[in-house]
Amino acid sequence: MAGVAESLVTEDFRKLYGSAEGVRVFRAPGRVNLIGEHTDYNLGFVLPVALDLATYIATAPSGVPSGPGKVRIYSEHRQEMREWNTAELATLQPARHWTDYPIGVAQELLSAGFAIEPTNLLIRSTVPEGSGLSSSAALEVSTALAFLAGRSIDPLSLARLCQRAERNFVGMPCGIMDQYISVFGREHSAVEIDCRSLGHRLVALPSGIAFVAVNTMVKHALAGSAYKERVAECAAAVAGIKEKFPSVESLRDVSPERFESVAHSLPPVVARRARHVVTEDARVGRFVEASAAGDLALMGKLLVESHRSLQHDYEVSCAELDFLVDTALTIDGVFGSRMTGGGFGGCIVTMLRPDAAARFSEQIARIYERQFQVAPRIYACQPSAGAMQVLDFGTIPAA
Ligand code: GLA
């Protein structure tokens, strides 16, 4: 973690809660999705990498001296402490507050038969919020591990439990991608997830490329409601296609060719949404093949096709994302670029020659700031390991 200031999270934990006896630290990373956007809830394919940006939670049983019977959670980022009696956790209602994530996780753990012990938590995160790099999943997975405090759970159950927390309590009908990659991420690899079978394979990326994410620094208010609308539009497309092809259960079952044979029978907006999903699924497979063949130009071209499809057919991009992608494509050493994550703000991800990264970052920041009067943040996307307990818990990068 060279270059990142390190601080003693256990020391901070002791200051906050009066004791660091029995403290453990858990980590869950954010992610950048390389390709396969809005395909996960259509049971298709995605290709994310886990980042070295992560949420860390220091936790210890809250016996004496902090007092029994309570769960306390402190968010360093919000500088906010909240507490609940363990007995009330099961019946809490969503508060439209950041604590909905940990409370949603607590409720899912309880439903799965895991008791929640009186505990103190200190949350420290280096995943920027609202950036489309999945700070929510990082918070869910790290909270689940903190509440489990070493009790074992199989990794897929962990990912699914955290997805349920977001769907049931937070109220976002998300797919499985973010929680899955936060659990299953691997150093040096992208992870191709089959969102129907929930299996995955590791994809070694060719040498001679790097991925850089650039943050628009905006998150438009539309993001949540538009996401739900897209989920509903995809369901409408499946219902329409089913009339002709009864075996179709999700857009995953529809090839681009078959889709074109029924597209005319769907309402135009629904047809465009579905066209994005079926072509995007196909692009994931083609991207993985191009990667295996070391065809960097084709990989870049597929990234741009993905963006155009999200921009025009799925309509989840925005002026800032389009501007960044269009600018990225004019910069030397860039193979391709696209928005990443849910859309309506957040980040683009750009594939480029490693030696071009420094100039790229400098140029795109300057051009974006001139246009939007805000400096974008830029992150090197280093494929990193999924959630795990941090054994050397003395050193956690400062946010
Ligand atoms: C959000 C959701 C994911 C996925 C992406 C879009 O990040 O949480 O499940 O649907 O949007 O690909």
C-alpha cells in the first residue's frame, strides 16, 4: 500500500470505545466493472475486478467497559455514532440513512440463524461513496464479517446474504455482482461471474494494459428510481418475448439474433433496453475471448460499444460520463473507455497502455475541470483480493 498514509485503527478503536481488547479487523473491497453492465439482474455475465479501495471494520465484543447489550457503530467518514439494543435489531425499519446497510445485514444474519452479539464497530473506508465503485457492497460485506466475528459462512452465502440486505432492507433491487466480487475478488485477475449459476472463472488480463477509473464527482438523483425502472422494463421485455418463445425465463436466454426476430413486437423503449442487455451479455464473452487472444484493439472497441449501448439504448449515462468517455478516446495510449456501475454519475473505466497512464490522468483531469469546474478523482484499478480478515490489523490505509 505504498504511498498511502497508514494509521493505527486499533489505537483509534481504543480511543473511541475505551478498550481494544479482542479487536479484529475485517476488510471488503469495492470494485470496478470492466464490462457486463446491467446484466447481473438479468442473470447474465459480468466481468468486475475487486479494487484495493476497501472498507475496513474494526470490531470487538462490547462488554465492560462500554456496557452490555448494545451494538454501536461509528462511521469515521460521517463522524457519526449510532447504537441499538441487540434485542431491537430484528424489528428496526429502514431509516433512509447509511445505517440501513449494517442494519439490513444484521437482520439477514438473524434470519439465517446467526445471533448478533453486543459489539462495537469502527468503520473506515477508502471506497469513495456515490462513485459507482460499490461502497455499499463493501460496507455490507465488511459488516457481515464483523458481526460474524470469525463464525464461518460459505463465501457464496455471504455474498447472497449481503445482496438480500440491500434488496430487502435498503430497497434497491440490485443484482449479485457487487457483493459477489467483494467476496470473491482475486489479485491480478478479473472475475467473470455467471449470474445465473453463480459460478465464476478467473480471467487473467493480458500484459501491456492498465485500467484507470475517473470519477465524475456527480451522482444524479435519478439513479435509484431509474434503476428500478430498468429492472421493470427488462421484466416487461421477458414477458413479451415469452409469448413467442415460452422457454425464455430471463434476457440471459435470448441471443442477439433471436432478439432481433422479436424486437418489433415489443414497445420501442422496452426493445431498446432489452437490446442493450442481450448485446452486452454477448460482449462479455467476446471481451474475455479477445483478452485471451491478447487482442487489445478489440477489447477497447468492445468497451466503447458497451458505453454507446448504455448511452443510447439503456439510457443510464449522463453528460459528465459521456464527456469523460469522449475525452478519454482522444488521448494517446487509450484502447477504450466506458461508464462503469449503475450510471447517472460515478466513474468511467478506461483501458490504456500503462506508460500512458500518468499523462492520461493529467490531461483528462485538466479538460474535465475546465468543462465542469470540478476536479475529477482518478484511481488506478489494481485487481485485488476479496474480503478477508486483515491479520496485520495495525495498519490500515487512511481514507
Ligand atoms: C449497481 C448494482 C449491480 C449492477 C450494476 C449495473 O452497481 O448494484 O447489481 O446491476 O449497478 O451493472
